[in-house]
Amino acid sequence: MSFLDTVSQSFKQTIDKVKETVKSTSHPQDEEQHMTFGTPTTYDKSAFREPHIMNWSSPEFPTTTFIDPESGLLTTTTEGVRSIPENMSVYNLYEARAKDMGDEVLYTFKSHGEWIDKTANETLADIRSTAKGLLKRGVKKGDHIAFMCQTSYEWDIFDAAVLAVGGILSTIYDTDSAEQIRMIVNNSDATHLVVQTKDMLEKAEGAVEECPSLKSITCLENGALEELQAYGTAVPDTQLDERIRSLKKTDLCSIVYTSGSTSAPKGVEMTHENYLAFAMNLKAFIPDLVDDKNNSVLMFLPQAHVFARAVNYGVIYGRLHVYIATGISTLLQDLAKAKPAIMIGVPRVFEKVYNAASQKAGRGVQGHVFNAAANAARDYMTEISETGHATALSAARRAAFDPVVYASLRQALGGNAKWLVCGGAPLDPQLLAFFRGAGIPVYEGYGMTETTAPCAFTPRSVPFHAGSVGIAFPGFSIRLAHDGEIQIKGAGAFNAYHKNDEATKSTFTEDGWIASGDLGALTPEGLLYITGRKKDLIITAGGKNVSPSPIEEAIKRCSLVSQALVLGDKRPFISALITLDEPAVRAWLEAEGLNRDMSMDEVASNAAVRAEIQKFVDIANEGVSRAESVRKFIVLPEEFTQENGLLTASMKVIRPKVLARYQTLLDTEMYKPRKK
């Protein structure tokens, strides 16, 4: 029976069940843990007279929140693994996995349409043969190699092999342009460029002549990996082992480039220790998830980004079975195969899951049931967040909708989800509340490339509190400057930007903390909240300071909207550029009896479409003053994408590029010049 049939058939039963459950429920049977927390604050000494200690994992790894006596700043820290062996490297994570459970499957991935299993021993053998091939080709310790590849088994093998021989891997997103390839090759001083596909090879054509350090370009699709492994047979294991033993945890192992959403991309220098600290702390803090060999993880985010790459190392060091998705387009099929306990994603992925379910329900009876279920889930979690528990009525409504709506969503995500982590950008709090209320364990974290992914995260032991991104990740300290800026220190923190002393100096405080540029607040229990970004603050021509994020989140709750960019810096009023989710829009047009096949230019100017979006703009405006409200918006016929250079690979809008692309539109249509 289809989802729609189930919803339609169960509508009356749902209403009756809600009534019956409310009558019979005297105490809410809540799955979420209940705890009332203190109020988030930037700087309120009265709430922190004594250090506040919480044990979210074990007494060995407490989270302590306090006023630091030296700086006078509100600080939170979570204890982590205290020592990492001096001669340990990323290679040793794979070696340890093979020693622990060598004959058990480590990776499962698709090749030529068939699912392939690789044991930990087979994976280590592939890494070693590739590493020996690199030695045969003359790769020396400290050589820079640029790598452009999608998330795949080949990515993991080549990455680990380069790091095993002491190479320094510079990562290139598979969607990067020819210009971006050359920028990374030049900035990293790469001597070799390895690409995955022939299409990527075309983008790189001519780079040897244009990039002074570059000596060769090879392509995996043309057999480059197999060629390396063939050459590797001529190199004895002792030669590779000698190179591996020469590595130190403090050795540079990678240059990872920032997304460039607010400024030009910068090359973050990463050491083996940065990644090892993440892997070892993840396993130590949440062994119930990472060390359970019955759990699996599904990887689909680009490993050129530090988040997915660090998670890969973390689960390798544990005992998880790793499934590699074939791409976003096949995510549902891959979820059905992997049935993951753990998955990492970005907000856009979770938004699409919600929108797809909403569209499938439609606008009739099924749609009303879905909307009621969504409201029930959000209301339930809102009560838990605000008071520590839900009322009997909320618990009953939620329970009644579970078999009708929530259960099918959980099944669509593989049916075994335990910890779905959203990072890269803030997730709409209402959307997070929906998922958690529906029994879908979505958790948020916070971090940057410069902190080797998360410096704050939400383990399952931390109760739900709307808007929080969790506690300091083990081994990290987080403090709030007097202006509320989040500042970070820890084992996963970087030391420098590659060949960019000026940016490095401006990123660190005088006492060595990373100045993130984000604004935040803390509770006495150590929960971190992100309240805005210093650089994103809009100052209107009238001098009003406006944080765009909450307004953008509210507008994006419209199912027709894919992105909303709030503008108004040095302008007379606040405005917004809005892009459309084409599949959602066409489904909506058909449901409304309108022409679903009209062009996107026609859709963007359609009065009915604008009226639907206006409802959400009005809701956004209700929460702010008139000076902060969106007075005008323009619907664009095109989306912000990686292909047109307006979206990063981690799905963040590149604000400066959007402003540059639509400068004329803003000057002539959004803000018409005054008549003289």
C-alpha cells in the first residue's frame, strides 16, 4: 500500500485514536530525555558564579562551563583524549581496523551497477599497493598532490595512500571550475594533479603549462589507480613501512580550502594530529554508536570537505560498516540498502526530505493529515524544549500520528537511524523540531574547516533544546568574546593558512584562540547557540543593524522556496532575493489547477506564486521591527548552484558572488534610483 493510500485510509482512525489516547493518558510517555536548562547568555556572570560540570558521556570526559579567571570570558570545555602517540598517522587508523576486524566488511560501494564489499584487510592492501606505487613514482615526504574526485572508494584509497607516504593532499571539489583547479594547484604548489573522470581531465587540460609547480596530470577513469598499484609491486613492503614509521602526528598531511561563502577561499593546513584527535575523541565519547559493528554509516557528502573526510576517519577507527552512496540522486535507494544508524548531511538534504514528504501527501485530506502531524511533532518538541516535558495532549497527538506519518518517514531513511548529524550551515529550528518529534534522530553540530569539522556537537545524551548546536566537542574549548564572538581552541584547531600570513594573523586572537566570526550564547550546562555572524550583519542606510539568518529561515519554510538571501546593507530598506525549488513549484502549480509546464521565467513573475511566498514573508516580518522587515522581494528564475558559482560544495550561498551577479537588478529594480 502506498504512503498516500495509508494516509487516506487512516485519516478517520487517526482522529479517533487521538481522542482515545488523550482520555487514557495521565502521564506523557516521552522518548526524549527531559531536562530544563539555563537561559543562553553571552556574558552574565551572575549565572556562572561557580563552574558548572556536566557528564554527557562518562566522568572521564566532563563538560565544564565557567568564567575564565585570566580572560574574564565565559568559557566551556569538554575533556578529550589526553595523548596521541607522537609517531601516529592517519594510516594507522586503517591499520588498526584491519588488525581488529580484518576479515569483516569495511566498505560497501557500487561499481558498474553492482554493490561491492571490501574487507578491512582488502582495503589496507589496496592502500599499501597504491602507496608503494607513489613511492615508485618518486613521491617524497612533504610533496604536494592535488586530488579532484567524488566521494568513492577510490577517494579513500588514494587519500590514505598519499598520507601513508608523507604526502600532502590538496582537495578539489568534483564540481570546481577550471579556474578553481588552477588556483588550488598554484596555491598548494602541487607537483601532481589526479582527477577522477575524463570530464574533470578536460577542465584541467593545459594546467601543466599554466601552473609552475605542476609536473603531471593523471585520471582514475583512464586507469591511473591500477597503474600505480601495478608499479607498486616493484617496491618492497619494508620500504613503505620505513616511510610510514618516519611520520609524526604533527606533520602536515593536507590543505583543505574554505568554502569561500564570505571571502576568497583560503588553504587550511591540516596535520595528522588534527584528524586523529577527531577520530579518537569520537570513539571515546560515543562508543555505543561508533564501536558497535552492527551499526552502519552512509557517506555521500563530498570528502573534499573536511566534515565528511573527518567522519570517514572517525568511523574507520571505530567498528562501523561504511556504505558509500552513488550520489544525492540515488540517496533513497542507497538508504534502503545501507539502513544506516549514522548519516551526515547538510540542511538542504533534510529540507528536501521534508518537502518531498509534504508534496507526496498533497493538498487534500492527506495533506491536512501531514500538516497536522508536522504541527503535532513540532508542538511536542517545543514543549520539551521550553519546560522539560510534554503535556498529555501533545504526547497523545504525537503518538497517534506515529504509525500513519512518522513511521513511513523513518522507513524511508533506512529504518535504523540513531544519529543523523546536520552540519555545514544552520538547520531551521522548526524543521529540526519536526524531525525529532517524528522520532527521526537529527542532531546539529557546529564547526569550520579550521577546526577539522565539529568543535561543538550534540551527542544523543544531550536533551533537545531548540536552537542549540550542542556542547564543546571533546578536546575543544569555546569561549565568547565581550561582543559575543565565538572563539575556539583545541586539538583539532589549525595552525595556519597556506602561504597567507595576513589571514592567519587576523584569524587568531593575541592569546591564540580562533576568532570564528560567528556570534553565540551559552547556557550554564555548556549548550552553545549560534545567534548570527558578524560579517553578515546588515547595517541599513538608516543605521539599523539586522541579522539576516532568522528572516531567511522563516521565508525558506515556504515549500516553493529553495534559497532566500536577505539584503539591505547601506540601502534604504531590507529586501530579499528568492529562488525556487522547481519540482516543488511544478507540483504546487498542478495542485492549484495552474499550468505546471510554464517556463521558470513565467513562474518567477506569476502572481499566484508570489502571493504564496508573500505569506511567508509576512510571517517573517511579524517577528521583527518595521525597520528590519522585508519590504520588497524579487523571485529569480534560476537557482543558486555550484555550477553557476553561487553555492559552495557544502551548499552555502556565496553572498558576495550573488550580489555581484545581480548588481544591476538590485540597482535598477530592487532599489530604484531616486529621481533628481
